[in-house]
Amino acid sequence: MKLNAKEFTLKNGLKVYAVKKENLPIFQLNFIVRCGAAHDPDMLHGLASLTFDLIESGPEDMNEIEVASAFEREGVVFSTNTAYSYSSIAFKSLSSDFENALKIFKKVLFEPAFRLEDVEREKELTVNSFMIDFSEPAKVAEYVFQEKLYEGHPVGHDVDGSIESVRKISRDDVVDFYNNCFRVENSFIVVVSDLENLDFLEDYFGSWNALGLKDKVVPEFQREQKMRVILVNMPVTQSVIRMGFVGVNRKSPDFNALRVADYILGGSGFSSRLVEEVRTKRGYSYAVHSLIDPGFPFRNTIVPGRFSINLETSVEKTNQAIDTIMKVVQNFVEDGITEKELKEAKQYYEGSLPRKLETYSSISATRLYSVLFDMDVNYFLNDLKKIKNLSVEDVNRVIRGFFTLEKFTTIIVTDLSKFKLTSEFFKGVELEEYPYENLLKGAS
């Protein structure tokens, strides 16, 4: 089940991480730039996302429609994506027909025009997208949760920024950001295909020679966490709750034990403890789940990821639902897990392993993950071995050190005309209100 992987370097220093998969004649290439939303200037959040979206608008001699049509004729799937620590431009085609399309891809990638009209149009699309998102309480809760958990840190804002910050971005900002980020030493390629010989990549990418600009150093996350409750007032019938804290990074020796713990607590769907107590026994919510993230991998540090619990419940049952969740976590720490729960978690992780190697896209994502977190190409096999060797005592030790109620940040998006927080777990905690109007600054 190991990946058939190799890596090599083009003459200009650009790294290529290749995986051979022979099931289908598919060629998938991801061009990765270690530059994402955390590299946005302080007053221009959303600049990275906007810049990479604008790459699809084309070079000087092709507009967005012509680029899309050219890729469509060649049977290419083309997309861009921005995360906090990196951004990607993805290309997928039949391995027998990729060369003409790859010429277009190279031109789009390295010669973006960033026309003023395209910049302004993309800004307006982003603002409109925010307006739609901010009509949905779940999107509002997620936006505020990220901001409050990482307050003051470069990952403490939405990847797309805000309405106000996007309005401030100019074409010059986009051009400068592109020039600062698109450098050989800041980029690499991940390829998954059925091809044995990839020497042709030298012809397309080996002559690119953007060099010399310095990386932005992203600070470590060092803020002390304490219990916080933030209320957002919206005219809703269902309260949306996000609660959790900044956890650990992927390289932590406890990460696999924490994944197992999270699976048992709230990550396993209908068999989890949270679902059993919140949904099955009490009917407070149709769905409740938890998640532990691996963090944000930068070259100089890995910013720890989030542990989060998410649910929606009626405004009237919000206090009861929160109390139930906190009691479940409290009992989880005090009682620990059982042998049966551990066995089921191990079976899940062993059974889910083939999905990492099922498709070209999943293989590409798995290889990218290993590069970003600087892990062995077959790290998933090492993970499974560690999980299979875990004992109940191992997991319970980690649970006691990790799940601390006193560091929970809780976001509640609800109708404050119908709701008053009375949960016994928040006695003495000063409530904060996040004005909904703040989300709409710059909209008009």
C-alpha cells in the first residue's frame, strides 16, 4: 500500500514530488506556492486569495473566458485554492493529451495580466460572496471562531479576508503580492500520473527564474488560552455553537492518540459520545461533531490546529445543549475511554486507510500533506502502526492533558432577544458580544 514516489529537482532548483499511479491514464499536477492567507498584509486580509483567484483571469492575450474555453477543449480541470500557509494551482487531464494544455497552464501561471477590470470584478464577487455567507449563522460562527481563537496571529482572519479589507486592495497590491510569492525557492510541484518519464517538466518549468525575495517569518502561537464566551446576535430560530481551543500541531507525539480520542468523543458520527448524549438521548440537535485539526505548516513553524465542537440547536434548548456538551467532555476526562471504544477506533483508522490512495486527487493531497508537514512519504502507514499500538492508558493520559474546559472559547450565534446564557459552566465568565454589524463594514 506504499506510494510509488520519487522526487527530483529541475535545473532552476524547483522541486518535483512525483507519485506513479497506473490505474488510469491521468496526469494531475499541483503547482504549490508557500504563500497563503497568513502572508496577507495587516490591512489587506484576503489579498492572497484574491491574487490566486485572479490567475484564472488569464495573461495579456487571453481573458478568463478564453482560458476556460482553451482548457475545456483540452479536457483539462483547472482550479486554484488558497489556505493559510500555501496556495495551489491544480491541473488535471488525460496523460495522452496534456502537452498542449500544459503550454496554456504555464502561460496562465507565469504571465498573469491582472487587468484592473478583472481585479475590480473579482473584488466585487468576493464581497457578494461574503454578503451571502453572512446571512447564514453557521458561516458567521465559523468566521468569528477563527478570529477569536487566533486573535492577533496571522491565521486569525478568514482566508478571504473581510468585506472592508477586500475593498482596500488595489491592482498594485495584487501585482506586488504575486511577485513576492511566486519564486522558485518558495514553490514546488506535486505530480500524480501513470507516466514513468517526467523529464518534459524541465521544458515547461525549468526556465522559470524568479528568485531572491525573503520569506515572511510567521510567529509561533504563544497566547495563553482562557474560557471565553462570545455572543453574536442574529434573528434566528436555531442557535449555532462553535466551541473549542487551539490544540496541537501535526508533529506532536500525542497527535495520533488525540485523533483516536476525538473519534470516540465526537468524530465518529452516530457512535460518538456527543451524538449519544446530545442527539440520541435528548434530541437537542440533529448533528453534533468534533474535529481536531493538524495545524498550519509554515517553513519556520507549525501553528497548532483547532479542536472544535460544532452543533445547531433551537434557541430554547441552547443552554441545555451547552451544559450537556461540557458534561460529556468533563466525564470524558474523568472516566477515559473503554477497550471497546479503542478497538472500534482502531478498526476505523485501518479501514479508512485505502481512501488516501483511492483517487489521483486523494494521492496528490496525501503527498502534498507529507511535504508541507515535512514527513515521510508513507507517513500514513507509520500513523496506523502507532494507532494500533495504543493502549487505553495511552489515550486516557493524553485526554487528561488535552481536554481542559477552562480554555474553551465558545461562539454562540443566536437571537439575543429570546436567549439568555444560564449555563452553569460559564459562571463568572464575562460575556463578550461580537456586533453582527462589524461583519458588514465596507459593504456599501
